[in-house]
Amino acid sequence: MTKTQLKELLHKHFGFQEFRSGQEQALESLLAGKDTIAILPTGGGKSLIYQLSALAMEGITIVISPLIALMKDQVDSLDKLNIPATFINSSISLEETDKRLVEIAANKYKLVYIAPERFYNQRFMAILKEVQVSLFAVDEAHCISQWGHDFRPSYLRVKDAVKFLGNPLVVALTATATPEVREDIAKQLDLGDDYTLVMSGFARPNLHFAVIEASDWQKGDMIVDAIKGVGDSSGIVYVGTRSKAEDIVEKLLAEDIQAASYHAGMDSDSRNWVQDSFINDQVKVVVATNAFGLGIDKKNVRFVVHHDIPGTIEAYYQEAGRAGRDGEPSFCLLFYSPKDRFLREFFIKGDNPTPNIIAEIYDVLWDYMNEQNEGNSNKVLFTYSDLVSRLSETTPEMAIGTSLKILEKEGYVRRSSDKHSQAFLKANVGFEELKEALSSRAKKQREVLGLLEDKFSKEVIGGWQFNADEVADILEIKKDSLIRLIKNLAEQKLVSYKPPFRGTEVEILNKERHGELDIDFSKLKDKLMRAYEKLDQMEQYVYQTLCRQKYILKYFGDKEAGDCGKCDNCLRGERSRNKLGGVDFRKKEYLI
């Protein structure tokens, strides 16, 4: 296909006249039959590379994506463009999955989005074997590298799946990858030496970076101050903990700023509601842990604020890069306190459990298998908190998840699925007593209780399984307001409340236990040391006195990067200092 034909295809299906930097080079490589690794900045149009390739090639393109919401968002967008695409993941029923598998076998689609865990499904693989798979697109490819900041063991299955299907072309795409991670991506995908590396540069010239040192008690008010300074703009505030997300949301709501929290402790329906509300501008600010943002295709995010330092430059630049995807001026503000490092070190320990903890968790899984199945099945269902209660030492839940990843990577277990249930609510007293229990000043909670009585009094009195997002939509209130009311009444023991169950199912792959775990723990020790090194480099960014974007670009291997002229350090000599630390981000005219 010629360059002219590629541009015609681009304009016909996507309405663009020209390619962005790196897109055309990656497309030409793929259409010439060469495996490709494409490193493009956030907002650089990575998805268009495999979407346009799919239209130019025979057969179907398999897109491996780490996030359910990302799949749905992209498939919805492709549907609007009349490009046949679908996804298969745990969010759809078995009946719908079967229907889509039949349609895949009938070559109805050009693109099929899946999570890497789908490669465990033998029926799915058998169907793919019968159709022509022309391209494997590995999105967020840094997840395949153990040196990347979002490593997922299930990505390691991609290489075997590619071989099983006759070695179709592979394109791996990411926005953040150091030279070390890029090499590991090629190694884990078995691309050899004959592949094309496309890098369009990491620079984001429209982003204004700044760092402010502040104590924890100052940060909340300063964040409110900075957000109010950019008016009615959309943005994201990243925080280190779930409780901090709720605290900041309360501050923003008190200032009449439309805000919602997002973290891994919420059920998937609640997270989807927040994401959809943010994309549709019903919520202006999302206060989130790092669980939020992957695949968020929202162009007009004007600011990204970090309440605490992230653990790595990769994580920071990926999160900050969600601002200004439309090329308009946007700011990236990082708050820092010396205490932040302690939180990050806590997370590093959780992400690098000791050999004893890993071995003990495997022993507990064996106990679960024998208790639940009496030896008839090797699948076990548990919650992290239940598993923690059986360990000999206090262990953060994060370390449980990491241990399971390690056991999966080493071939001892396979994560089958996550299990979820609805919340349960039952009033222990009548509605009049519930009303009396609320303070006369709690006007919002009294209003929500009145709405509950009007719509769902029988259900609440009789015992009720419910979805908080759906109920909030019906009552036309914010979900946070509903949950705050229920938790308040539950603390007074006036209602019985059980939040949605969130459990994990894993399959133990070898039912015959032989001796100790055969794991090279020296590699895990190296990973731990690298984590501390990356934290040091993140902290060096904080104390950097020269151009901040230049520091980031050099970290990713761009040795020729120049000063951005827009960060707080570059502008420090041009603007007088103020209490926010060098650049007054509250002045909207500076940003817009």
C-alpha cells in the first residue's frame, strides 16, 4: 500500500488529513511485514496504528489490552465509525461471550479486543486457530516487562499465543518505556533483532510542570486553591491512599467543585460510573489512586495534580501526561512532603514480598484447596483479607497481590477470575427512627434518606441486594452521598450493611506438592533494589533546580532534550516567588 493510499484510508475512516509523528513510520513497517515496537507519548495516537493496520490487512487484528474500560471505550468509538470491532472480557455474560465467539469465527470483525487472561481459555484459542489472525497489537506493552511499572504476568502468555497462531505480525505500543524496558518488551515477545523501533519523542511542549513542597495539612487547601484558579476545567488529582481520595473529594464538594473519588476499593460498576461521568463532563474532577486513568481518552483535561510523589518517573509521566491530550496548555502540579517517601517505601515493600511470605501464601492456598474442594478441584476462592488473617505475620494486601503475580509468573497458580456480588442493606428500625438519628444539620443525608423511603422503603425494610450506582441514578443523587448515609446509619447499628463482595479465584496448577518453591529469589532482590533506585530518581526530580521536562526526557533516553521554558524552574527567574512555589497556577490567564 502506498503512502497516498494510507492517507486516503486515514481520511476515509478517521477524518484526519495527516498522520501524527511516528504513526506513518509504524504503519509502513507493519505493512512491510515487520514486527514493530512503537513508543509514542500519551495522546500521540498509538491506537490508530493498529486500527488502521487492521483495515489495510486481511483477516482480523487481536488487541491485547489491560483494561476493560479501555476496550469498551475504543469499541464504542469504532462502532461510530462503522468499523466492525468487539471485545470479550469478564464484563459480559457467558451467553454474550458465546455469541461473539460465533461471530469471530464467521469473520464478522476486523478488531477483537481481549485481556491477556483470555489466552488461558482453550475454546477461544481454538476459534482463533480457525480464523486468519494478521496482527497482534499489544497495547500498554510496558505491562509485559518485569522492569515496567505496571507488570502483569498474564502478558507473558502473549508470546506463546503468537506462536500457537502461526506467528502473525506483532506491534507493541506504550507511552512510557526506558531503554531497559524497551529491550525487555522485545525479549518477552520474542521479536529477535529484526524488528522496527519507532520513537516519536516523549516531549509534551504544552504541559507546564511544577513542584510545591508542603506539609500534608497544607496540601488539601492548596489543591482546592489551584483547581479554583483554572475555573470550570476538568482534571485529575492523584493521591497515594484511598482514604486521602475521600478526604480531598469532601474538600472539593464543600467548595461546590463537581468531584468524585476513584480507587481499587470500589466495585467495577462504581468505577465505570465515575469514568463515564468524567468523560461526559458530569464530573469535573476525579480524585484517584493510580488505579485511574489507563485508556482514558478525554482530550480536555486541563490539569493533573499529584498529592504525593509517585514511585517512578514512568508512573509520574504517564499520569501527568493525561493532561492536555488536545495540545492545549495544561498544568501538572506535584506536591511533595519529605514524609511522602515513607508511603512509597511502604508500597515498595508491598510490591516486593519476602520469600517466606510468598511460600506461606502458597501453603495457605493449598489449605484452601483441601478445605473447599476436598481434593476434587484445584480452584480456590478467597478474599485478600481472609488470606492475610491466616499468615504468621502482618502483611499488607498489596503484598498478597504481588505474591500471586509471582506465583503465576513462575507457573504455580493461574488467576481464574475476580468474583463480585452486590451490596446488601436492611433497616433494623423504622424510617422514623432513622430520621431521628440524623442531625438536623445533616440536610443532605436527610434528603437522601427521604428519597430512599419514597422509592425503596419495602426493599430497605425487608432486606435488599442493590447496586449503589443504579440506585444513585434512580434517585438522581451522587453515589458518594448515598454511601455516606448508609455508613453513618450502619455505624449507629440502625441498619445492617454489607459492601459488595470482592473475591479472587485462582487455580493451583500442580496438585502434587514437591518440596520448596523453585523460584530464583535473587531476581526478586534485584527488582527490590531497582525499585529503590527508581524512587531515588523520582525524588531527584522533586529537588531538581533545572528544567523539569528536560530531566524527564533524559531519563527516557533523550540526551538532546533542551529546556522547555515553561516549568517552574525555567520560569523561576522570570516570575516572583509566591507561596505556591515559583509559578502561580491559580492565575487562569497563565494557563489558558
